[in-house]
Amino acid sequence: YLIQVCVSHPGSHGGSTRWLTAATLNNNNKIDALEVLAEYYEFKEIEGPCLAFRRATSVLKSLPFVVQCLRDLRDLPCLGEHTKAIMEILEYGRSFEVEQTLSDERYQTLKLFTSVFGVGPKTADKWYRQGLRSFSDVLTEPGIHLNRMQQTGFLHYGDISRAVSKAEARALGSIIDEAVRAITPDAIIALTGGFRRGKEFGHDVDFLVTTPELGRERSLLPDVIDELKKKGFLLYCDYHASTFDMARLPSFSFEAMDHFAKCFLILRLEEGKVEGGLNSSEKDSRGWRAVRVDLVSPPLDRYAYALLGWTGSRMFERDLRRFARLERRMLLDNHGLYDKTKKEFLAATTEKDIFAHLGLEYIEPWQRNA
Ligand code: CTP
Ligand code: MN
Ligand code: MN
Ligand code: MN
């Protein structure tokens, strides 16, 4: 089966090869060690090694076999200098570098603080430098002001850090479907994110919602949010109105966020709505849990690009944008695709159209788990 799309590039500059990692979910390789190191550099805000470890992780994820010896890593891309940890694990069963990182106080503290909804590496680092090490340190420190998002993050910490199951995602799908159709019966609703890629668990559930009539999507999310509030589902809402400008060229960045209307929500999910019950470890008597849900609402003519962009994974999107720019002289983001040679935007109604524009065979969502 298709695992990697390798585009050899025998140009004058040394015949470089670019890889688009198309990984499935059947990961055969232990990649946790590399993810620890990637995160360590992310917290240090050193982008190079962070990306290198994430890339190496993607490549390992894509392998259809279990890496057992160093020879298995030969000829694989992106596994160059940053594979000392893998080599150590293969040779000694453990990696000194990874163990050292795991016991690093700053790493541990930033990992803890950033696990709170609304707390990014910057805030976590600020608290660390103030000498704070635990949640109770943060919550009892007089000088600390928590914004509304962080307050909600602490309030629902247990629920939000617990994985969302497929059954819970399905139940949320019905809730969103009902709320959106109460506003516009002919709305278009699609599941995106990790669950569209076939994941069994996620940290949230992502949906794309829009209207068949161009422009009418602008008022959709505020109305849906009101509906969810009316029905008692809404625990938290961070709404961002659209700043989308169709004349603007796609971003040069491989990671820029989009300008569509979107909201980051926390919803209340009742036990009775979930087939097989809630994914809760300690069976509490509440009978409900809080769940993170993201909604994005692009205009219909950008639906395919938004769907592709929100299906992820993050690394897959990054690789695809990179491929478009370096191999095809095209700029791709969640809004569209711009051909720099022809100096025009390329229209697409389905994801298949986009892959065709890029000269790639269609890559199924379940193959995008890089
Ligand atoms: N995304 C985006 N703009 C945002 C937020 C997310 O384009 N403001 C995209 C990301 O690039 C990602 C996809 O939406 O590819 C899903 O993001 P996220 O929910 O964070 O990750 P998942 O892949 O769904 O994994 P998880 O199970 O952790 O939610
Ligand atoms: Mn998600
Ligand atoms: Mn995530
Ligand atoms: Mn999300």
C-alpha cells in the first residue's frame, strides 16, 4: 500500500529528494522518545531540532515494518543527525538523552502547565521563571491573573485532558448536526481533524460547517452558538469572526492559521447521548463530561481547501504546503491554491481536485496521519 510519495528532483543542486510522508495509523514504531525530544525543543523555542524530531517521527510512523536494527534506518530520509536517541534505544533499550529530558524540571513543569487549555509555552515559561512548579502554586500565587480561557481550562481540567472517544465524537456530531440544522436545514456539515483520519481517540472533535449560499455562512456560527447555549450545551466559547479576504495570496508560511470564522468550544456531553457511555476513568455520578469542540465555517467555494487543511495532521499539512511551494511553485493554505507560474488561483470543489492540481495521486484521510 501507498506509504510515501517520493518526488525525486534530479536538478542541478545535487538531486535532492523531497518526501511527502503519508502515514497510516498502524504505527509499528515506538516514536514516543522522539516526541519527547521534539517537545523539549518546542518548549525551548528552538525550531530547527524540534521540526527535525517531528519529521523523523513522521518517517518512523510511515514505515510498514518495525525498526529492529540500525540497518533498517539506512536510506530513510530525515533520520540524519537527530537519530542518536533511536540508535541508543535500538542498541541499549533506552536513551540517555530522553531519560535526561524526562527528568528535567523545566521540561516537566512546562509539560504540566501547557496541558491546561489556554496555557501556551510562553505563559508556562513565565510561570516557571516565577518559580511556580505545580497547579496549586499557580492557583495560590497572588500576582497571577488567569484569563477566562485559562480559568475554564483549570475548571474542566480533568475532563479536557481525558481523551475523547469515537462514540463521544459521534454523539457530538449529532448535537452539532441538530444545532446547525435548526439554523439552516440545508447546511453542509463535515467531520474533520483526527477523527476524519480514522483515529480512535482525540483531544477534541473538529467540524466544518457552511451554507450552500455564498456569504450566508457569515452569520452561521454566531447563530449556532446561540442555539447550543439555548439547549444548555455551551460551557465555553471563544468565537473569531471571519477576516478572510479572497484577494489575498495564500500564505508563504507552512503553518499559518486561516482567516475563516471559527470557534473553540467546550460543550457539555450527557452520558445518555453516548453509545456505551462516557470515556471516564473514575465513574463519577455527574453523568456528563466537558469536551472540546472546534467549528470552522468557510465560504462554500473554499470548502475543499478548508476540509483538506482541517483534516490534518499538522505534519501532513506542513509537508503538503512545502511540496506545493518547492516542487510545483504553488502556494497552498486552508483558503486556496495559487499557481505562481500561471499567476492564478486554482478552483476546487473536492479534495481530489486539489491533489490533481498538485499532480499527486489522491491521498485518503486515513493516510494523512504523518
Ligand atoms: N487547524 C487549523 N487552524 C486552527 C486549528 C487547527 O488549520 N486554528 C488544523 C490543524 O492544522 C490540524 C487540524 O486543523 O491539521 C486539526 O487540528 P487539531 O484538532 O489540533 O488536531 P487533530 O489532528 O484533530 O488531533 P487531536 O486528536 O489532537 O485533536
Ligand atoms: Mn482535533
Ligand atoms: Mn491536537
Ligand atoms: Mn481542533
